[in-house]
Amino acid sequence: MAAGLTKEQLEKFEKDGLLVIEDFLRPEEVDGIRAEITQIVDNMDPKTDRGVFSTTDNNSAQASDRYFLDSGDKIRFFFEVDAFDEAGELRWTNTKALIKLGMLALDQTCIQKTCTFYAK
């Protein structure tokens, strides 16, 4: 059994594929994470940091997309298929157009320090 989780929590995770742990983070920790993600997204340049993510094509686009495939050690940004206009410009603000933020490379962020390696 995983440390800290009850048998019921593990069963719920196995059944539903996710587990909500109420009050796992304090409000100030959530605020810090939210501020950091906002800064990351605001500083993103959609001209260079762009990937398109779709779940309607059985992930066939991602299967051959180098931006997606090489994202394991980087922070990557993924947009809806129609987030860019015909000229390649973003139709909306970064925060409105972004649908997925790949953040495996979190070794220097408060997000990783707060969540990934949290002693709780």
C-alpha cells in the first residue's frame, strides 16, 4: 500500500483513475503554484513555444510531432487545433488558448517542491 493512502483511497483511484485529496495543499501553497504557472504561461512565446494537442484524432498528430515527443525534459505548451489563425497568429491570450501544459521538467519550480516531493 502507498504511504499515506487508505485502502479505500487506493480502490477509488483504481476505479476512477484519479483521486481527490481534500485540503492536501494549504491555500497559500495553491496561490504560489497558481502564480508560478501564470508567470510561465505569460512568458511563453506562442511563435516558438507551440504545439497542438487533440484528442479527436486518436493522438495521431502527437505520434509524429517532435515538439510533443521531445517534451520529456522541458516545459511545453499545447493549444487547441483552432487556437491559431490562418496567418499563424494566436487568436486569444496565452491563458485563454492554452489547453495543456507539459511540465515534466519541474526540478527548479515551486510546483515540484510543493507537490511532487511533498513529505505529506
